[in-house]
Amino acid sequence: MVMFFFFHLQGVKELQPLGNIRLKRMGELDTSPFLEAMKKRYNEEDAEERASELCSLWEEYLKDPDWHPLKVIMVDGREKEIIRDDDEKLNGLKNDLGEGAYKAVVEALLEINEHNPSGRYLTSVLWNYKQGRRATLKEGVQFLLNYWKKRKRGTT
């Protein structure tokens, strides 16, 4: 059953966003804070172009295995990775574009590091958007069964 489920995850990508269980690309950069920052400086068309350029730049930074903005600290006897306060790129981003763009990059970086630290590339996971967490196998199977039932009835 588990193999069957994971084999069909590829098909979930093609589904429209239905319900609370969907695929989430872990480490994907939220572009909206970049666009909002650029709208404060440029007209709509220029803002979109500049935001797109900046997002592409930051997506490349996120993939760069030579960039190390995280440090390991001990919390309650366990190692925990946090963002370094002295990272020049992130501090420059915060100063130039504000807290929103900074938080978007940090969130993407932490997701990448949690789900694929060695490769630093995006991975897709089944996500429970209602509860803001990775979906369980049971939730994923239930989602697919409901989808197939609706499709069989012709209501999708």
C-alpha cells in the first residue's frame, strides 16, 4: 500500500488544489514580499520585473552549497540549527527589502535544510495546509480515495 501511495504522489501534482491536503514544495521561495518591496520603489510593470530578478537571485543563493547562513546551537541537550546573526547576505536583504523578504528567504532556507540539506534543492511533500504540517500517510490515502470517488462520479 505504501509503495502504491508514493507511486501516485506524482499524479497529485497534476490535481487542482483541492481541500487541505496538497503537495508543498519545501524550500520554495515566497515571491510576494519581494513584489511588495518593489512596488514601493517602482511602477507595477517595473516592480514585477525587479521582483522576479531578485527572486531568481535569491533562489540561486538558496541552492549554493558554499553559502552557510546557519549555525548549530545546543537547546535542551539537542542540536538545533538557527540563522547566523552575522550573515552578510541576509542582513543586506533585510536592510534593502525589509523583514518580509528576509523572512521568506529564511523560511525557504530552513525548509530546504530540514528536507534536503545535502542537495539544497526543492523537494515535494504531502502537506496538511489546514494544520500547517506534513500530512500523514493516512491523510494522503484518504485524500486520494476521496478524489478517485469524486472522479468516478464525474464531479471533479
